[in-house]
Amino acid sequence: MADDLPSEFDVVILGTGLPESIIASACSRVGQRVLHVDQRNYYGGNWASFTFSGLQTWIEDNKREDVTEEVAACTEHIGDNEKCIVLTNRNKTIQNVEVFSYSGSEDADVEESGSLHMATATVTTDPATPDPVPEAPSQEPSLTDGSKADSPLEQEEGNEPESNEGDEHDVATEDDGAPSDTGCTVSTEMTTEPSPPLSAQQDSPQPVTYSLIVKEGRRFNIDLVSKFLYSRGMLIGLLIKSNVSRYTEFKNITRILTHHDGNIEQVPCSRADVFASKQLSMVEKRMLMKFLTFCAEYEQHSEEYQDYKESTFSEFLNFKKLTPSLHHFVLYSIAMASTTTNTMDGLKATQHFLRCLGCYGNSPFLFPLYGLGELPQCFCRMSAVFGGIYCLHHSLRCLIVDRDSNQCKAVIDSKGKRISCSSVIVEDSYLSADVAANVCYKQISRAILITDRSVLKSESDQQISVLTVPPETEGQNAIFVTELCSSTMTCMKNTYLVHLTCPSIKTTAKEDLESVVQELFTLSTESTTDPDTEVPEKPRVFWALYFNMRDSSGVERESYVGLPDNMHVCSGPDPNFGNDHAVRQAENIFSKLFPTEEFCPPAPNPEDIIYDTECATQDAGESGTATEPKEETSPESEEVSEASAEEQEAK
């Protein structure tokens, strides 16, 4: 397909991350001709999700040494009064990749392809073949604007999730690389584990081992980033407004946890949770409710925080005389702030948290089934429906810029073809070192674990939890831990997928996160048990991955050298918990490109679409060229007509 590409587009986009995919959808929706390409053979870039075997290929690719690129081929396409800006295909956004498998005696002989042994990777999959991404089962839509929800501080009980069962679905990618225009609708309530195939039901249950994880690797969908979606956040609002929500499905987060005084505790958020909590005294419950009620409408009580606008949120909490436990819950698990966060930002974060409560359940967060990598693909599907052209494993060599106007006139793709365009959007990982010479990037530390049980035991084994671990020393950032169960379709049954994230402080992600991993989990090959209860003291880790991801979210466009005026740069994932930065970035770029157009207007529902044949018939009728339809007559009226004709002849 790449050889047959048109030679002219309105917008050319390089990279299929979340902000680039949103921009592609918005541009296609308003009638722009969009070419969306990516050097990788999968959608999402650093926002992608992988099966277990697919992740091994990703790990090996990021350990590979750089290959010298040929850039001289672009010179033959440069005309008079034009210059060339060379792009790179060497992804340097991922560093310090370390992999560990903790195999017991039962895993001594693992013969499956793609198996790992203690920080080594053996990959046998074809890197040119993308792993199919499972598609969520179709459910009845229930993701709305949430306007019917009651105030979270007035709710006595949260919505009880409904059980829902479905089968595993395998979907192959299209030959031309374009995303399918079909997908699932949205459902936010599903808690029970989907039924396995009949063949799996007939087999006897197997204990979870590392070799079984390798064998069942296609049941995993492992995200490169770890985020949840606020139920009233910008991304959910955009999904609803644009009707992109029809392509995916969500689950409500069931628990918000915190690490306090060496123990993992559940944080009470809603009114029902507060008064049902056994870890708070009656005085603390009333104190917490009073403070949360104030935060829900803090703008109307400016006199209470006027003197603390320039202070930290932690100092303001001390002023409100919250107990140490309440101070901890509000700062780290509700506001999700740090000791350096100022008062106004802390109040805004707390208010936003409260407004998201009760919208779709008893917590403020949602998580997409099959992982966060579904979200970029959803927007790519919408772009493809409205004419966007997609090419994976296809990139751009360079940009052709007019010297006088400093406008990008064309791009040279990886096949050497010159394609004219009006605007270019590029993911920052494709910018060369010369363009980014003045940029100082930050780093994000990430860890991904596969464990055998939850960090906090409960009656249900299908809990989706977010855990906040406060910093060990003053001034550092908290570590966010997300724990996904098998009903999220991101891991196999009887396992949990755990993500740890924090802004990098030390040299490697392992140095930043290893202490928390060792505190919360068991890394030995044999699980330890409590002799009294015969229950493992800590969840056992079967497999662990550490890596650093580049954080370019704070880099301004002006920091890059020599960019043409009609070229825009999208950053990778940011370290924050939500997705507001990506949506805000996409909206800002789109408004610069098309200031008079609406950003992601609603797509029509399939039942509202009028097809060409119907339009042609309607237009013909209006112009008078079509034959007027004859009125249908009943048999009785035909007899009357014949009789009256005979009477006329007789007369």
C-alpha cells in the first residue's frame, strides 16, 4: 500500500501515540486528508499494550544497538531554495531495560519460545509481524456524561457492579495497516472473570508457574504506561463527545489503597465508605466529611485558605487540624499530591477527585478493557472511518522546508517518495539529536510485575486497585502502584498485573523502585507462608521488568532548533496519573491548525447515516426528474372505478 500512496495530503502525522491519534481523528473528522504513519509495526508508540510474547520482542528491540542511518538519499529530492530537516528512526526514549524471572523448581525446563531466565531474553517471534490485539466483546453502551449521578458526598452507597461474562476474542490486523472501523461499545460495570474456552474448562486447573505464563502469553495485555481515567476527566469527556467511546469498554476501579505505617489500608472516599470504615474513629469520620464538604465547594470559602495560598497543601492540612491518618489519606490518595504541592493545586485536585466520585461507580477512576493501548487505536479507527490513511512499519526520512517562508512543503517517506503537505505533526522521538540539542529531558521510572495474588486480601479476587506509596524522604515524589486483575483482560486467571511509576531520581528505574517491590512482594523462587494461616505473607512475583521512559511533557516547542512554522511536536507520556496533558496538547495543536473548526465533533451514529443510493433517490425526487409514485388502490376502489367507466359509456 505504501507504494500507492497519493502524492499530496493536508496533514501528515508521524507516530501513533495518544496525542497524535487524537489529532488524526480530529483532522479527518473535519474533512482533512490525513496520512498517519509509524516506523513501528504496532499502534500506540510508548502508549502501546503488548501480549507477553509481543513484549519480549519490544524488550529485545530496545536492547539492540543503534544502526547507522543513511541520510544522503534525501538530497536528491531537494529543489532550489529548499532545505532538508533529517528525522531519525532510532528510538532513544526507552533506557535501562532489565528483566527478571523468578522461576521455581517447576520451571526448570521451559521449552516455550520467548522464555526469559534472570535478566536475559530469548526472542523467536518475527519483529515484522505485529501481535494481534484482542478486541473487547460488544456490550450495551453505558458510558454517558454522568449528569444523572448524585453528589458523592450525599451518596450512601456506591453502584454495585453487574456480573458479565464473555469469551476471548482474537482479531488479526488488516493487511494495509489501517485500523478497523469496527469496535465495541462501552460498559463500565463488569466484575466477574470471563468464561474461558470450552477446551480450557475441560482441563484440570493448573498451578500458576512462569512456564504457564509463557504458554498463555496471549492472555496478557501489558501497558507501557500506567494511568487511570478520571470519570469526569478530559479524555472521558472527549470520548463521549466524539462518539469514539463506541470502540472500547471500561471497568470501574474498585479500591483506592495507601501504604501507611507499614500497612496497606483502603482509603474511604465516599460518604458510605467513610462511615463504614473501621480504621477511623467517629471523630475522624466527622472531621474527614467536614473537610471533604469544604473542598467540594472551596471557592465559596476563600477566607479559610486565603493565608495559605503561597504555602504547601500539607501545611494547609495541618492548619485544618487533620489527624496524621487523615492528613495521609487526603494528601497522597485523594489529592494524589506531594509535600511540595501548593495549597491551590491541592484543593483543585481534591475537588476534582470528589466530582468524579459516583459518576460511574463508587470510585473516581475507570480503566479500559484490554489495556490503555486500546485508546490510541480507538481514535485511529475513527480517523480511518473518515478517510485517514494508515501505514505501519513506514516512516519519514526528512522534511523539505522552503527557505523563504520557513514552511514544510513536503516530506520524504521511507520509500523515497516525495509527498506534499500543508502541516506536519511529529512525535518527539523522531527528532534528531541536532534538533533537540538544547533540550534536557526528564525520565520516568517504570516497573511491571506479574504476581500470584493481590497486595490486600479481600473476599473477591477481581479487585482493581490503585495504591499510593509515600516517599521515603522529604521532597521526593510518591510511587503510584496499579494492580489489575484478570477481568480487565490484561492478565490470565489467578494472576495480577502490577505497574509501578514515579518520576526518576536515581540512575535506573530498578534503583528507584526496587525497595518498594521488595517491601510489598516476595521475590524468592519459593513462596513463603504464614505457619498459622498457611497464606502467603506477600504476593509472589513470577516476572519483573524495569525500564526508564523519557518524559518530554514539559518541553516547549521553542526549545527545539530549526523547526518549520507549520510543524508541531507531540510529547510522549507524562508522569501524572491522568491523561489531561495528552488531550490538552492535541486540542492546542488542532486549534493552531484549524482555528475555526470544532475539535472532534460528534460522529454520526450508524443508524443516522444516509447512504448514497438514498441520497440519489431523494435528490432526484426533489428535482422532479423521478417518476412520481402512484397511489396504491384497494380492490374495492378498482371495482368502483370500472363501474363508473361503464356508466360513462352508457351515457
